[in-house]
Amino acid sequence: MSLAWLHGRANVATLSHAANPGHMASNLAATRRQLTGEERARIDAIDREFRVYDDRSDPWNQPLRLGREQA
């Protein structure tokens, strides 16, 4: 349902990753799903300021390195 919500937002590109054929089919189906107004409102009401899990070793928490490292 979250992919369907994101897909319906303006100026948002969804990039999903799946290796399992069933998950791929589910992700594709989300692009065709029309959420009801109630479903959209419920998702919009989720507290987006609270992070449940944050592992500092995750790639998005690492410094961006451009080009080759200098020795």
C-alpha cells in the first residue's frame, strides 16, 4: 500500500528493489492500485518524524565519497 501511496504523489519517483518474482509482481501491481480517500488519509496521518530503526552502518548514513580516494 505504501508504494501505491508514493506512486500517486506529485513529483515523486518510486524506485523499488526486488529479486523475488512475487515481490516484483506486487510492486508492479502497486502502480495500478487506486487508494481510497480514507486509505490516503490514514497514511498521511502517520508520524513521519519518528525513526523506528537507524543503524549507523547503513549506506545512507555514510559520508558521500566522490572520485578516487587520495593516498
